[in-house]
Amino acid sequence: MTPKKRAFAVAWARGASPSKAAVDAGYSEKTAPAAGSRLTKDKHVLAEVARLGLPVPASSKAGRKRKTPVLPEPACGYTGPDGVKTSDAPAAWPFGKEPPVIAPPVQEPPPADAATFEDPLEYIKHVVNDPAAEPKERLDAAKAWASYVHAKKAPAGKKEGRNDAAAAAAGGANPFAPRRRLEAVK
């Protein structure tokens, strides 16, 4: 327990507001309201107040008693202690929860390995579409599948890149294209 917390506990237990007790303990005035609120819930501060034999102030949430909710008694014996309808309840009995419906287990397809597929692309498609496969494994298979479906664009050479950039800058006209000779027409 820090000396600041101990000083706060003494000042707060003697009746100061949490903000005032925090300032008296050495906390900044700007942060005193937040520090006071935080320290009133601190288990070490509450233990120090109890050790000093001082009563816990009423502003502490730890000193308040919580009300426990009153649960209704099961009506007419048709609702079990866990809140689920009993088997002898009429079909239209409105109270309690319906008993859980247990679904039959889902049959999973047998695991496929690469040896059962003749074409590696078919195995890759199977892994991508298998919801039981690990996400990382599915992602890697999708990357491999993409290389079969989409061709990688070849990088342009220096000249092609320069010509394309010039054409784009000129609005479609290529300044490096050979110029036509103008001829006089009679």
C-alpha cells in the first residue's frame, strides 16, 4: 500500500469527500475526482479503513448491500428448479423454458488427402471449400488456386513503361511514335 493510498484512506474514513480526500493525500486537483472514485473501490484502501477500525463511508459501493433478485416459485409443479418445463406439463403451458432439442450429430466427410485426387487443382479446391480445414490452410490453398486461375501480369520493360507513361501524360498521344511526313496535296 502506497503512502498516498494510506493518506487517502484516513482522510476519506474521517468524512472527507473522495475528491477532497484525494487532494489531501497528494493527488492532483485535476485528477482528484477520478482518483477518489477509483480509490473508494480499491481493495487495499478498504482494507486499510477496516484495519484502522473506522467505518466504511456510505459513499463506497463496497459498503452497500446488494439486493438479490427474488425468483418466482415454480407454478403448479410443471416447471423444474432449473426453469425448464417438466415432461408432465401441458403443451400450452406458458411458463418456463422449452427443453432443449438435441440435434443429431453432423456426419463429417472423411478427411481427404492429396493421394485421393488425381488432379492437384481438385485437391486445392477441396481444401478451400472445406469448412473443417484450418483457416490458414484454406488461405494458402486459395493463394495456390489463384495462381492457376489468374495469370500474373509480366512486368513491362523500361521502354514500354516510358512509352505508356508518356502516352498517359499526353492524353493518348505518344510523343515517341514516329511522325508522319506531311505532303502537299494538289
